[in-house]
Amino acid sequence: MRSRHAEAIDTVDVRAGTVEYSAVGLGAAEARRRDLTEADIEQIVRVEIADRHTAADEYDSLGRTDHGDSLRAEAATLDALL
């Protein structure tokens, strides 16, 4: 299964120190976020669609076709947005 955790940030600029040298102010300790391209977003959505189809098949094999149908409907909705 693929990891769903965010990509690790570069810690080159992270320094330990005493309190007087720590970051101060709203957002001062925030890590720089990764900017996603349209292709990145599309790939994420495609993985979500595939995950829903896989889970739907598993629900079907357990006799829970109602849940499988719901997941397939979600996948179809996401696919329509691409």
C-alpha cells in the first residue's frame, strides 16, 4: 500500500538552540510547503480513484455490495472532475 504521509521536508536549515534563538511569531516555525503542480494533483486524485475501486472490490467479496457501490460512485465523481 502506498504511503499517504506528506513528503518529508528538507531539514538543512533546522537548528537546535536555546530559547532566545528560537522562532517567534505566528507561523515562524512553519515548514515551507511543497507547491503541487496540476500533474501532481491529478496523480493524487487518480491514486484515490484506484484505492476506492480496490476497496469496493474487497467490500463486494465480503458481501457488502452497498459499500462497494458507494465507493464506486465516489470514484466516478472524482473521475468526472479530472
